[in-house]
Amino acid sequence: MKKITMTLFLLILMLINSNLFANDGLTVSNQVEQASEVVTHALPPAYMVIPFVLLLLAIATGPIFYHHFWEKNYPKIAIALGAITVLYYLVVLHDTHSLLHTLAEYLSFIALLASLFIASGGILIKVDRKATPMLNVVILAIGAVIANVIGTTGASMLLIRPFMKINKDRIKPYHIIFFIFVVSNIGGALTPIGDPPLFLGFLRGIEFFWFIKNVTHVWFPTVLLVILIFYFIDLRNKDGESSQTYSNKIEFKGLKNVGYLIVILISVFIDPGVMSWVPSLSPLPFGIREIIMFSVCYLAYKGSDEKILKANEFDFEPIKEVAYLFIGIFATMIPALQLIAHEAKILGDQISVSSFYWATGILSGFLDNAPTYLNFLSAELGKFGFDVNVKDQVHQFSLEYPIYLEAISVAAVFFGAMTYIGNGPNFMVKSISERAGVKMPSFFAYLIKYSIPVLIPIFTIVWLVFYYGKG
């Protein structure tokens, strides 16, 4: 534990050292997804992380201390803080490459989330059964499994509304929190479809079935333990008990939209990095995949049954909130990710499996877990003399040093549940729940009351059992 603490301390220290007010001529390399050449630009000074910190503070405090102002102005705040970073990169660093690269990532991110959100909004699942802790456990377990087939976003959007309706007479914030833990995050650790970080690894050369072969032994007990804790908490919830009779029927409507979900799933693989015959639309910051997904957004909404949309209380506010906040997050986190990538490569020889696990995990809780994962994957490969930009070397690394890859893969997906901003579906589930009348905890309350006391002990057990003393 002392070694891990020292390594993390070194990471933080080196981020601060000599970068607070000048970049000292350091450089950082970023790769365009559809290009092989490496583009080099000056590192930003560490004070450029301030807009990102301010945005996180605004997200954390706005809904509590200045709720009405925040609800009305959060798009302006997110865009304004993002614009500070964008202007700095354009005017001072003359770095359009990093901005275009981030824009491409953001468009892919929002295309996937929006298409899954709208397509699933046209699907109605009604379960006319009495809400019980065991029924809730079954729903969470099903969500954890299907998250690996239609992604954590798809599974979350498909199940959150019926989950809330089943528990409508006894719904509490912890129901939604544990749903975020299991369905929106931890569940999707077994396939590249499950969570964006793993898909980036797949694009870089990791075999599709590598994750299910190497992560299942960690995934299963973790999901089981989180669900078990939920079960005992839910047993104590006596609200809503009545003599109402139930038919025990399950009703499913909106089969056409299942077809749209399949189209989205297939389109995930329509990428030059996966299929060589797929044309690149470079220098445009999007590809055929994104065009298909945005087309599904339009077609799925226009083709959905209005009665189903009404029954689901469907509107665009949740995806609107995610789109605005995350465009600010994606822009302002560029300096943070570049500084982390640089220092991680410098310290690669000193970082053990345990340190990679905790560093990837903690940063994935507060930064977008996909680029965080990619940066630490690059650092791991560099530690052993491999290049993250060469698919054969990434594949070889996954075979020769699986414990390193396993550690950051588990951490990036699992720790995404630590905050509302750790993973895209978290904010969407929160927004849908609040619009349904559930009083969700604030950013800090989520951390202090739920993720730290519940998840950190579990993730510590995962570390002790699977990664402590290895590498």
C-alpha cells in the first residue's frame, strides 16, 4: 500500500512540478484514430486544468446552492469554460489537432448515447408484479448481463423506467444509485460493446473475447457483492406494502425499436480501425458510424409509437443535459489528460499493477474513463517497450502481460460508478429519475453516502484478491 501511495504521490507531484506557470518546452504526442502519423505539440501548463476543476465544482454545487440559476444556465457555464480551453489551444498552443481529436471523440460519444437513448425510449416494458428485493435483484442481474450486449447506456435506458415503475410505491434514491453501480457501469466489463474504454482497446488491437476470458473471474464476484449489499438494504424498505393484486404479466411493446438497437450495435463496428474496407471521412471529425447513429436518432423518434413515448414520459431533457455538460467536460479535460499521459509515460517503469489499478480507477471516476484508459494503456505498453499505435504490439502485450491490461480494464469500468460524471449513462439515469420525481443525492452526497462507503471497500477487496503484490 505504501508503494501505491508513493507512486500516486509522484504522479501528482510531477504534474505540479515545473508546469504550474510554464510548460518548459515539454511535448505530448496524440494520435488521430484513422491516421498512423504522430503529431507533436507543446504540453499545456498545469493551471489550464482550472476550467475543468471549476466545471466539476459547478456540477457538484450548482444543484444544491443555486439550483434555479444552474438549471437555467448550465449550458452557458459548460460552454464558456470549454471555450477557455479551446481558445488557449488555438491562440497560444496553435494546436488544432488535439481539438479535432477531442471533437471526434465527443461526436462518437454523443452519437452512441443519443441513439441508444432515443431508440430505447420507444420500447415499453411493463412488469405487473409486486416489488420485492428479490425481483429487484433479478432486474439488476439481467441489466448487468445485457449491458455487455447493448452497452451500459442501452441497458440503462431500457431498464431504468420499468425498474422505477415496479418500485413506484417504495422508490428511494438507493434504488437508482445501485442501478447506476451495476447496470450503468460494473456490468459492462465483459465485452468491448459494454463500455467505451474497452471498445477503444478493441480498436487498438485487443481481441474481442479477451475481456470475457480475462475479466469474468473479477466481474462475477464484484457484481454479486454489490447486488448482495443492495438486497439487504432493500429488505429493510417496508414502504408501499399493500394488498394490491398483480397479474404477474410482462408486457413488451416497441419491437421495431429493437431493430434500431441492433442497427446501432452493428454500426459500432463500422470503423476503419475494425474493418479495413470502411472508408475514412477524414478530415471530418466523424465517420460513417456516427452518420448511421445520428440517422437512427431521427428515424427511431419519428417512427416510435406516441403512446409508448407518452407512457415512458419520454423527452429530450436527459440527453440535452448530457450533451451540454459533456461538451464542456471533453473540452476542459484535454490539458488534464495530456499532463497525465506525459507523466504516466515518464513514471511507467516505477508503476506496478496495483498502482495502474488505483490510478486508472480514481481518475476514471472524475475524468471520462475512455481517454483515461487509453492513456494508461499507452503507459503500460511503454513500460514493456510496446507501442499503443501498433495493433500487433497491443495484441502481443495482451497475451504476454494480461494482468496489467486486466487491472486497468477493470478499474476504468468499475470506478466509472464513483461519480455522476464517471460514465455517460450515470447522468442520464440521474436526470430521468429526477424528472420522475425521485430526489437524487447531490454530487458530494453521492460520493460520501454511497460510492465511498459501498464501492471503495469492494474495489479494495478486488485489489487485494486479484492485483496486490503482482507485477
